[in-house]
Amino acid sequence: MSTLSVERAKTHRMASRGRAGGNRPSIRVAAIGGGSGLSTLLRGLRQYVASPNQEECAEGLCLISDLAAVVTVTDNGGSSGRLRRDFNMLPPGDLRNCMVALSEDEHLISRLFRHRFKGGEGLEGHSFGNLFVAALQEMTGDFAQAIKLASQVLAARGHIYPVTDANVSLAARMDDGSIVEGETEITASHKRIVELMLDPPEAQPLPETLEAIERADLITVGPGSLFTSVITNLLVQGIPEALASSKAVRVYICNLMTQANESIHLSASQHIERIYEHTRQPVFDYALINTAPVSQAVLQRYAVEHAAPIEADIDRIEALGVRCMTGNFAAEGDVLRHDAAPVAQAVLRLGLLGRPRAE
């Protein structure tokens, strides 16, 4: 199968999916992940979701009829980790970032949710948004309901679901046979991860999480730390099966750079192979791969951590039965991030194209 380019995708008709009304195509999207990668993607997808106060849509701007973020809940460090220990609650950090990314207005209130206290006994290092969610959790006794209410305050253009409401933690079997427990401890280890495990292993997904995956026309996985932002979601019972049986277009958004202690020396195809080792079945139709060069200045900054651009080994990816869309999906700054706008445009094109046909 040949590589599907962004330009080639533009030439396909975009009216083969469900309709929101008239001749306007409309699709339902579920985005799975965590960390800054998921929130970056959501910031791009948000532009295609109608505002709660919007009566009419400009052409193309209401392409997404339903947007759901499915978010990992294994963080045990920083403000989230402290709240987790103090209040016996799930970590709110990644979900808070998703709320801000989907916020109707990324100004005062979203800035308030991002605000991190610089001082104060017991407050220093805490995010206001995390504390707000903790307060709602204590009031309602339901973490998922707390996230829903906080999202309403921010007028989020989408739904945000923790992948599970079980109080889960991570453990990893390393290449020397040792077991490292805790997400923070795993990312700090200098050993290679062989297998990631969830504790308790029988953790179940929220019904709303499964429903979001089942009703989706387009499902994205990533970008984000291979093990601690992506695979962690796929360890929850029922999630791999839901992905495997879904009729949606399933897209893996590959990271731009390898990551210390998680994916050093792994190519793009090896990222997919590591995911499949944990899902135990293929779950992707497409992979979105950056093939644009990275500046020497950025390469030098990442070289300190022995990180490098992920090799786009297209032939090996397509040998796995995964079609590739390549292009320039990177934005350079203090750190290298995915460029939200072109990534969102690319995955939506794939969602409208439908699943690739066998050649």
C-alpha cells in the first residue's frame, strides 16, 4: 500500500459520513491519550465543534457533532499526586488540561484553571484547576461528575471522561526483570520497559467512556508518552476490544521525538508494535507520521536527553496493515510540539475518507 499524503487526502470527497443537516458532513470523534499531546490535539479539534452559544456554523466549522476525550488517570506526581494521596481521588491534572484545551474562552477562566500557586503552606505547586476539581469531587462524591461540572464552568466544547474511575496505578516490568511501581518512578527509571501493567488489573472503564468509543466515527490515539500516556489507557479492560470491534476510522498519531526512559531508539513502527503487544490485537487503520525535518537547534536541545526524531519507517508500518499519512505536523518552540491545526485537519480528513481499502 502506498503512502497517503495530506495533499492526496484533500482531493477525496468529504461527504461520505453522517450528516448534521443539509449537505454538511458531520462526524463523532473520540480522542484517547493524556499529557500535553492530547490537550494539543483537542485544541485543534475544538475549532470544528460548534460553540454552545452558536446558532449558525460557518462552512466546515461544525464538522464535529460530538467530541469526547478519553483520558489516562495514573499520574502520581506533582499536584495531582498530592491530591490523590490527600483526598483519595483520581489525579485531575491531565483532565484539567483537556478542559482548558476545549474551553470556549482561553482567557481569564482558563488562565485561572492553569494558575499554579508559587507560595503558601500546603498550596505551593498546586494548580487552581486541580483544587477546583478536588472541591467538586468532595461535594459530589463522584470524580466523573466533578469533571463534568468543571467542564461546564469552562464551557468546554466536548465531553471529557477518565478512562476508568478505579483508583489505578502503574507498574512496569523492565528489561532486567525488575518491577518498578508508580508512573513517576517508571518515567524516572533508566531501564527499558518491557511490559506495562495496571493495578488493579481488572479495572473497568466508565460506561460513558465505552459509549464514546462505540459511537465514534473517528478515534484517535496519541500523541503522548508511549507507555504512560497512551498504553496506560489500553490496559483498562474492554478498551482494546472496543477499539478492535469499532467501525470507526482509527488513527494513531505518532510522537515527533523519542522520549528518554520510554521510547529511545524506537522507530514509528516499533511504537505501534509496542502498543499491539499490550492490546494483543491490531487496533489502527492509519498512522499520522511527521516527515518534516527538525532544526539543528532543536536537535541539539533534545540530544542532551539522547532523544531524536522518530524514524518514519513507512514500509514497516504498512506491513502491519496500517496506512500512513505523512506531512509536516510539527511546531518548533521551546519544545517541539505537534502543530494543532494541521494535525486536526489531517485526522478529520481521514475520518471523512473512511477506512482504507485493501489493495
